[in-house]
Amino acid sequence: MRSGAGPEPGAPALPPPRYSIIFVVHGDGDYLFHDTSGRALQADEEEVAAAKRVAERNPEAEVFIFHQQRRRRTLFLFPRRGGRFYFYRGGRLIAEEKYRRGQGASRFHPEKELYTRFRSQQHAQASTLFLYSGHEIPEFDRRGYDLSMRKQTFGVDDLASALASFTQAAGKVDLMVLSTCFGGTPYTIGKLAPFARTIVASPDNLHLSYFDLQPLEHLKFPATGAGVADLTADFARHAFDELSEEVQTAVTVAVYETDHVQEYVAATLPVYQQMLNALSGPGTLQRIDCATEPAYSDPAISKGVEIFYRPPRFGRAKGTMNRSGWECWAPQTPAGETSRETQNSRN
């Protein structure tokens, strides 16, 4: 292992990677949870460990893991770098580096520079996967997403810009996994769609904010659309089954074919944008299934969306057997579900 690009001197030459996988794991927040035995764990650290297993078990892949950690200060004066990067090729850890987050022209500038330095120049035919794991991403730039950099803003537009940077050489990523709460909104999917062919996300709360990465271990599918489609279906179904076993609350996983969802996004975005603007005003909005609000009604609501849904085991929504793949904002009503009526959700 070393910090320079490429394999160590004397190592056998590696064939061009068939798969290029990028993990961005946000850890600068409250990710503490307890497992069924009562052990205290950090969800972001568990996610990085799972990403490393994916990297080690895919000898035909190049894997980039960016762990956006909390920036701490030495002697309360000098900030540490706050980021750790791991690069794997051929199932082996080739490089590990600390890097300084938040430096450069954009939020993801350091990650983009590391990706450019280490990526193979021979992976034009590789299938590309991009996975972001963290809290709900604000739909407009907002401070406070990072606990150690509270003045820095972050929003969906920043993530879209990052995707644009990562895909400059390879075109659209074949599969994007947005492992956060409330990722399936017209605004969020609309912003990310130009840079991904398929997106897996949840339009609802997502337990621990992370999907299980096990289906990405031992990738064998061909670098074709059909192969990616099979992987996406397996990943989404596996995530749904695992979450359904673990939690009593509602479970919602959606697959968005970006070429086909644009019709619904375009039809509803003007109303949705008005609601986003209202978030900065005095009124209170609540989260709803878009299909339940006439203002978001459109015949294309199901086009390009595959939904895996199980209602909660308890509460008012227990009998709700159907759900669209879209989450929207609407004015709060007395009958609204208070668990979802927040302007500043930290899921």
C-alpha cells in the first residue's frame, strides 16, 4: 500500500477494470446506533467496512472509497484533514490517504482530484456505480449538514455537481444508489438524472440511512444494460427484504429509470419548486406521497418507477397498501402525520 497512483513497483500488470465503483460515505454527523445486542456502533464506519468488503471481493473492479469524517482540531487550534480515501484494484488495497475536506472550488473538489489521479485510463468499457450514503440531503443549500463545518452549505445541487465531475470522462454512471432518507423527490431525482442511467433511492425514511451492500460483492454481470438492470433489481429487492425483516416502520425502496421519469419530473416540478420556496417562509409544510395530492397528479407518475413497499406494522398508515415512488411537499393539515412534518429533518 502506498499513497502514489498505480500498483507498487514490480507488481504484475492488471487488466482494465470491468467495474468502477465510487463510494462516498458521509460521517460528519450523528450516526450512532445500537444493534440488537445493545452494542453502540457508528453507521458510517459500518458502511465503510461494508464498502471495503465489496472492494476486496471484486478482483475485476477499481473501487474508490471516500469517508467524509468529522474534522477535529489538534490542541483545539489546527483542524485535521477530516477525510480518508481508500483505493482498491484487483481486490487489493493500493493506496490509502488522508485528505482535507472542503478545500477547493467545490465541496467535492478533493474527492474529484483523488479520483482523477487514481482512476484507470483503460476503463472506457467498465460499468460505473456511484453510491452516496448519509443523512437526508437538503433540496436547497443549507448550513449545518456537517457537524464540524457548520458554516459550509450543502444541497442536492452540490451532489449533482459532484456527479458531473466524476462522469466527465465516463459519461453517465450506470447505477447510482442514494442511501439517504427522502431521496425520491421530483427535485432530487430531476437534478441527478442527467448523470445516472438508473437511481435506487427511498422516497421515505430509510432505516439507518444505509442499504445493504452485499449484492455488490462478487460482481459478474456483463458490462451491458441488461446486466446492470439485473444487478439493480437484485440490489433493490435485497435491500427491501433486509429492511422488512429489521424494522416495524414503513419500508420503501424505489428504482428510477432516468430516461423515463423525466416526463413526471417536468410535469410536477413547477408546483414542487413553489413548495420548496415556501420552506423559507412562515408556513409549515408536511411530507406526503405525491400520489395523494391533486397538485402533483399526472398520468406519468408510475412511468419509469419500480416500487418495493411494505406498510408500517403499526399506526394510522398500517392499512395503506400502495405507495407511489415519489415524495412531495404540501401544506400541513391537521390529519398530517407528525413524524414526517419537518422542515429540518436530519434522517
